[in-house]
Amino acid sequence: MANKNSQQPVRIPADSVTLEGVLDVPQGVQAIVIFAHGSGSSRHSPRNKFVAQVLREAGIGTLLFDLLTREEDTIYENRFDISLLTERLKAVTLWLKGQPRTMNLRIGYFGASTGAAAALNSSADLGAAISAIVSRGGRPDMAEQALEKVQAPTLLIVGEYDDVVIKLNQLAYNLIKAEKELTIIPGATHLFEEPGTLEEVARLAAKWFKQHLLSRLFPYP
């Protein structure tokens, strides 16, 4: 079960800046999910915080952090600089692998919007270091050149009424060679604000991560 006392504010060096984050590793967890938020969002995203809480209740640690500093986020173009966001996510991943509390944990990515592109790019570069990916309303098309190199099992989640993003995810799905699923949430728009839709995202994400981060550590008899 999740424990509020396990939350720890962290400052993570990445190239020339320091990124703010919240690390939550309840005692006994064997895996952790790094959240890569979408454009204009942050570690304070209520949607990602909700999903993170569900993951912790499922026995998985979480790291929510800001891909950009406050000053960088004021420059609109930075929010869509996928190369920059990818390098930041990779730096945070390598930092996490170097920390005593987390160095032996299996790692997954949860990406939203442009953060999903950064997650896919980073996974392609880091290979077996990343064990699972979930994309919520993601823009995997912005990582098109990396999709065929992604090794991690990938779940793409899109809202039923997010028409353009559905098409972009379908195109990306066809390019991903790793184990993959594309799930469309009935009645949901891009931000999953409709009753019960974000809960379904969290349920599906927890199921995916438990399957690919935990069950392979402790196979079912």
C-alpha cells in the first residue's frame, strides 16, 4: 500500500539545469514509473498525480518531475522541443538508476501528450533499461523515427472523441514492433475529464505495469 511518508522532493541535474521532482518509493516496491507530462503541464498535474496514486496502491513507485524549468516553460517552443524533452527524460532515468533507493528497480514510463513522444524516444535509446510504456492521449507520431526501435511493451490509450490523436496513435501503433496495445476509452475526450474515464486510464495503466514490471519478477505459478 502507498505511504504518504515515502514522498521525497528531489532535485535532479540534467545538462545545465536542475529539475524539480517528487519521488515516492514505498517500502518493498520492485518497480518504478517515471512520468513525462505533456506541454504546459508539470509535476503538479492532477491527472498524473491521480494515476501515480493508483500505481502506488498497486505496489509500484513513482517519480513525477518537471521536464522544463519554470523559466524554460515560459518559452512556448520549448514545450514542443522533443529532442530537448527526450534528453531531459534520459538524464532523469540515468539519475534514478544511480540512486541507492531505486538503482535495482525495474523502470516504466508513463507519458502524456508530448511527454509520450519523449518516453518513446528515450526508451528507444535506452533499450532494455525501460521495461514498459503507457501513453495517455499521447503524440507518438512526434517520435516516429524511434518507434521501430522501441523494445518495451507499449500501451497507447486514447479518448473516443480525440479524433485526430486516435489517427496519429493508429499510425504509430503500426510502426511499433514491440509488444503493443491500442485502447480507446469510450466517451472520453483528450484530457479524460468525463466521469470515470481517468479512472479507467489509471486501471489500465496499473494492469499494464503490473504485467510487465512485476509479473515478470514474480511469475504466476
